[in-house]
Amino acid sequence: MTAIHPEPTPSKAHQKAKALKPGSVRPAKELCSECGFCDTHYIHYVKEACAFLNQQFDNLEQTSHGRSRDLDNPDELYFGVQKTMMAARKIEPIPGAQWTGIVSTIAIEMLKRGMVEGVVCVQNTKEDRFQPMPVIARTPEEILAARVNKPTLSPNLSVLEQVEQSGMKRLLVIGVGCQIQALRAVQDKLGLEKLYVLGTPCVDNVTRAGLQKFLDTTSRSPETVVYYEFMQDFRVHFKHEDGSVETVPFFGLKTNQLKDVFAPSCMSCFDYVNSLADLVVGYMGAPFGWQWLVVRNETGQEMLDLVNELIETQPVMSKGDRKAAVQQSIPAYDKGVTLPMWAAKLMGVFIERIGPKGLEYARFSIDSHFTRNYLFVRRNYPQKLAAHVPEFAKRIVGQYELPEK
Ligand code: FAD
Ligand code: SF4
């Protein structure tokens, strides 16, 4: 599926193309997710490759997985092309990983067994634990140093030129949807024999400054946060340096202050589930404490098989009905309504007891974000709406009543 037919020599125009200087306006302008692609001479292909300039899921699903998703299959409509889905966790979790460290473990195994020569992943700078620093890791230690989310836009593709220069032939790339869309569009131009793609879902990302605003308005101690996640119990969990965990109900977030904090790219993204990765590792379709895996093709299966002995698994489950909760949340999301903390806590407890679980929680989150993002694009980029929103997202959004323009 992901066998690659490298172009014998990159075109002259490509070789001559120059990366943009730091700080200059990117072709996607304010919708740019800073994926790093334009920091390389691959910018030559940006019009076709950029996720925000050219929506082409059908095409790229076809080249990545051998077929596009079956829109009449409810699981594929929501979660993309797949062979299997499951819940899994490491028997011995990696300390300091975002969840149990399945992503880092697969990457380490691939390197140790010589399946790849390098792994594109993202460490942080020495000065700032949340400032992303993309690298091509060549040792297990360098992969481990990239564990845990850097919850900010990250220019992972900025290392693509180094891949070409290094002469590497077998590569693993770990990344989020917008990075993987641009990567897939040029994968046959990287001179590789084999590319493996290990994706994570991604939503509501922020710039480094936006992250600071989120931490300052939401956590009791922003400077000691080492990790956070929007969990399936409808709370944000912040882990602090001293190991303590602080939880804040979603419904208590100061949405009026946070309204503009999410990057415009993420407000117009419909690739929550990383449709083009070979294997996706997230959490939202799994019970609390477990990770959620979607194997999209044979290459993904090959990657997962490497860690069979190191993980325990269970089938995915689904419980509850999300539809009313999504419909009610549409105006609140749109207007940035904030509940008082006591009401937010009460609502959180109530929803946790009777609310959507497993895959139904994942559908709840996808529906809420797709309807919000559809409204964002309709309001701010009406001329892009028809082409930018993929058919699967139009069907998902079409299940709900949206406010008039
Ligand atoms: P680890 O072993 O800790 O490895 C994490 C890997 O993520 C590292 O290899 C690192 O290179 C990579 N990474 C870190 N930050 C970034 C970044 N900014 N861009 C690209 N790659 C990065 N899952 C859901 O189910 N629902 C969500 O809404 C969701 N949102 C996410 C938002 C972001 C910004 C990110 C990065 C991930 C998100 N995930 C989401 C995935 C989830 O949080 C975990 O990353 C995933 O389950 C893997 O956990 P792990 O313990 O196996 O990862
Ligand atoms: Fe370039 Fe990536 Fe920004 Fe698109 S999102 S303009 S490809 S850096």
C-alpha cells in the first residue's frame, strides 16, 4: 500500500525552490498550521500538498491505503479506512509518556529491528518543555526524549530536507493529521524506499502563546504543568511537576476568554482521526486509561504486530447516545458560554454517569468539533466551504440543525 516509487531525480524547479524565511507569511496565510513543510524546498509543491489549500482525502486515501473510505460504513464514515480498531495499553507503561507509550514503543521497536533508519518525531527545547523541536531520531534514547505531547503547533515537516540529504531509504514519521496530509502528497519525492506513518488524532491545537493563555486561565498552577489531556470523563486533567493531578470540567472552561485561543487551522480542520496514517494511536474511542488504535492497512498491521507481546488489548465498545448533547452544545460552543464552576461540576458528574462511552464518546467529540469547525469556515471563509469540507464531514455535520448564517 505504502510502497513508494521514488522519482529518479527531483525536478529542477523543486531543487531550485527555496524554503520560506522564518516569520514570513505562509501560503495558507492565517490558516497555516505551521506544519514545517514551507521551511523546506518542498514548498515548491505547496499548492497541491497543503492541507489548508487543497483538500484531497479521496485521492490520498487511495494512494495510502489502496482505497478511499466507505461512506456507507458508519465506522469508516467517522474513523476512516480501517482493517481493525481496538483498545490497548502497555503492560508496563513508559513513565512520562502521554498515555502508556504505545507510540514510542512501536517507534523504538522499528528502529531496533532495522525496519527504519530514522524516526521523525518531536522533542522539546531545553528551555521550554512545551516548545516543539522536531528531530530525526536515530537511537531509542532520542525517540524516548520525544515522548509526551507538545500541545502546540509543531513544524515536524521542517526536517524533510534533512531526510533527503541523509540518503535515508526507510523512514518512520510520527505526526498529526495536517502534517501527514502534506507528507503523503510528496512522499514519492523524498527518495525513500519505504515510509511508515504512525499518526495520532489531533484537535484544538494552539500556538505556544495560545497554550500559555489556556494554562493561565484554566490551571491553578500554570508554571508547574508537565502534561494535560481532555479526557473521556469530560474533564481536563493537568499533571503537575510534583505528580499531583488537577481536574477541570470541560463545561467550566472559561470559553469566553478561550474563544480565540485555538489556531484558525484547527478551527477549520476535519482530519481529527488522522485519515492518512497507516496506524493511529489515540485514546478517545477507548475506556478511560486505555489507548484507542485504528489499523488502516497492512503496513499499520505490521507496525502493531511488533508490540503484540508488550500490550494488552480489548475490543472497542460503544455506549450511550451523543446526539442530544451535541445538538445542545452547538450554540454554547458558538457563543462561548461559560457555566459557573458548581454547575459545571454537576453537569460533568451527570454526563459521566449517563453520557457516551467508547466509540460513542469519540463520535461525540468528532460531531462537536466538526459542527463548530463547519460554522467557523462558513462564517470566515465562505468561498472555501464547498471544496475544503470533505464529503464525510458534510454527512456528519448534516445530522444536526445549525444556526442560521
Ligand atoms: P508517547 O509515547 O508519549 O509519544 C507521543 C508522540 O507524539 C511522540 O512521538 C511525539 O513525537 C509526538 N508528538 C508530540 N507532540 C506532537 C505535536 N504537537 N505534533 C505532532 N506530533 C507530536 N488523541 C485522541 O484520542 N483525541 C484527541 O483529541 C487528541 N488530541 C491530541 C492533540 C495533540 C496536539 C497531540 C500531539 C495528540 C493528541 N492525541 C489525541 C493523541 C494522544 O494524546 C496521544 O498522543 C496518543 O494516544 C499517543 O500516546 P502515547 O502515550 O502512545 O505517546
Ligand atoms: Fe505551508 Fe504547512 Fe502552513 Fe500549509 S500548513 S502553508 S504546507 S507550513
